[in-house]
Amino acid sequence: MSNASRMGQRPVLPLLVSMSLPPIVSMMIQSLYNVVDSVFVARLSSDALTAVSLAFPLQNMVLAVAVGFGVGSNAFIARNLGQGNYKAVDKAASMGVVFTAIHSLLFLLVGLFAAEPFLRMFTSDPAILKMSVDYTRVVICLAFGSLYHIYIEKLFQSVGNMFVPMILQGVGAIVNIILDPILIFGMFGAPRMEVTGAAVATIIGQMTACTLAVIYFIRTNTGIHIRRTDMGIDPSIAKTIYAVGIPSCLMTAMPSLLVGVLNALLAQLHQLGVAVFGLYFKLQTFVYMPANGLIQGMRPIVSYNYGAGKKHRMHQTIRWDLVLTALIMAAGTLLAWAFPAQIMSLFDADEAMLAIAVPMLRIISLGFLASTFGTVLAGCFEALGKGVHSLVVSLLRQLVIIPPLATVLSRVWGLNGVWAAFPVAECLAALAAVLLYRNMMKKIDQTLPE
């Protein structure tokens, strides 16, 4: 049985677990090496940690574009595989190579000309600014490795192959983790590059994963064929891909926008607020990345069975994904409440930092369980080509509610008021996601034959 056909035949729960475990492991590794970067940089100074934290919004924009376009391509390819439309599959995959090259060029320009003006908005300290600019320009200008790696990863996932992306991500992460201390501190004869060394280690890890992805894709029979003759742009396919890809991109980019907005507020409230909040966004990936791994496993199954007209399997997949994601979120909440000081000790947090970080982890984690509905159903909307629905839920979760509510509550409770805005936003977004999902499913149940 091929990877694609088993998505329409194998029992749903074992299928979902088998397709989700590799991306969960992959994303946990990704989370680990993001945190390892901060662990090593924190040993340089708190200013160095702040510099890397300020770079997060632009760095996350690369991930947003890569994942957004990859999700749009993934959903289009999986649906057309379910329908047996292989010509459209090959055309979309080939076009993706061209679009990813365009995205890479755009980020080169952003790194060269927009990085420093952007970072100046959040710090006037010349030392922090220099470190942040040096770090940001490396990871943004040379982002093409990450962009192509993630695109090819989504092609593998669209045919149900989740194991290869896990291995590729793991190799890139291991390379980064090994090179971090060597390049940051100048070990084994390497130059001491400090914050820039962390950026170079990240890029080398991404390039390694990208190279291996290209080689493996060329040498294996995925059922997807990339041809030069298919690289001409088909407007109808491009429109369909970007109809999902742009909302998904915006959804992934929203943490960058949110961090940028809240950094301005936090800098006024407490000088350590920016650094601590930056650490939270590294740590929360240990909760949300496994959940996103489940969504990655769910998305091609839902897309394929929707294309094949198998409503019952589609509904089963979504229900099981909600249950499994809720378990992950509950575990994250328990850890944040039981061991907040121990978690922050990984970053050599002193008493002043702990005084901010401990209540931050406990308050924000109250929204983890409610976010199950917002994250899973947003992934479901993407799988079914309803990118706007996904965007609406994500806007509510991260931009519409949190910044204005955090501003108001901070005047009453200070930093804790900022953190309290997060669980409120998750609850309201969950309600909106459920209402949109029920309305969409009524229409699908009426129009899609079994």
C-alpha cells in the first residue's frame, strides 16, 4: 500500500499517530535547538540574550512564509492525490520551486535593508543593537536553506511520508547544537564569534537539512515529479495554493507581530520584560510544536479523505486530533505550574528574572487547554482550503484581543496584566473556532457524498 493510498484505508487512530509522531519528534528537536541557542547566548550576557530576543519577529517571518506556502502546497497536492489528478500535483510541486526562489530573494532584501531600521524601534542601546543586527542579518539574508528545506518537507508530508522530514529536521538541529558552543565561544580553534556564532550555527544546520532534503527527494519515488517544463506559473493553481498559504503564513507570522507589539509595551514596564518574554516564546514551543506535529499529521489525512469523499474518516481524524492535542496542552499547563523556577533555571535566571518569569509561566499556561480548539480547527480549515477561517481564528488569538487587552490590564496589574491577556484571548478564539467549524461542517455534510 502506498503512503498516499493508506491515508484513505488504514484505521484512523493508528494512522494519525504514525503520521504525527515523526513531525512531533522533529518539532521537539526544533524546539530544543532554539532553546539551546538561548542557553548558550545567555551565558554571554543578558544584553546578548535581549539582542537575540529582539531578532525573533523577523526570524519567525521566515518560518511563517516557508510554512504558509508549504501548507498551501501540501493541502492542494493531498486533495488532488485523493482525486487522482496527478498532472495538477506535478504542476503545483514544480511551481513551488520558483515561488520559493522568489521568497528567498525577498528575505535577502529584507535582511540587507530592513533589519536595522526594524530593530532600532525596540532598543537605543548601541551594544544590543549591534549584536541584534549582526545576528539578524545572517539568519535572514541566508534564509533560502530553511525555505527550501521546509518546502520539500511539506511535499513529503503531502504523500503521507512523515519519517523523512523528521530525520532531516533532526540532522539540522544536531548540527546546530554541536556548532553553537564552538562558534559562540571559539572552541577547538574556531574564532570566538559570540552572538554572530549562534546565527552562523543556525544557518549551517539549515543548509545541511536542505541539502539532504534535495538529495533524498531526487533519489526516491514519492509519486511527485518536479519538472522544468512544469515551472511556468498557472494562475489558477497559484491562487488556490496562496488562498491557503497566505492565511497560514499570516497565522505563523502573528507571533512575530505580537512579540513586536508587546516588546514595546514590556520595555516601558520593566527592563527585563523583553528578555523574559523572549524566553517564554522559546519555551512555549515545547508545548505548541508537538501540538503542531499532530496538526501536520492530521492535515494531509483530512485533505486526502475530503478529496476522496470519505466524510466519516475525515470527521474521525479531526476528533482524535482534538483529544490528543488536549492531552499535550494539559501536560504543558501542569509543568508550567509545578516547575516554573526549575524551567527558568536553564537560563541562569537570577532572582529578579524569576520574579517576573514564574508568574508569567503560570498565568499564560492557563490558556493552553482552551487553545486546543483554536490550533486544531485552524489546521482543519487549512486542510479543507478554508484559509480565511483559519486566519480569523488566529487573528483573534494573537492580534485582535491580546495587545489592547494587555495594554489595559497592565495599567492595573503591571506585567501580570500583560500575561493575563493570553488565556482570555485563547478562550474567545476557541469559541469562534467552534462556531466556524460547525457552520462549515454543516455545509460539507450537505454537499459532499460519502
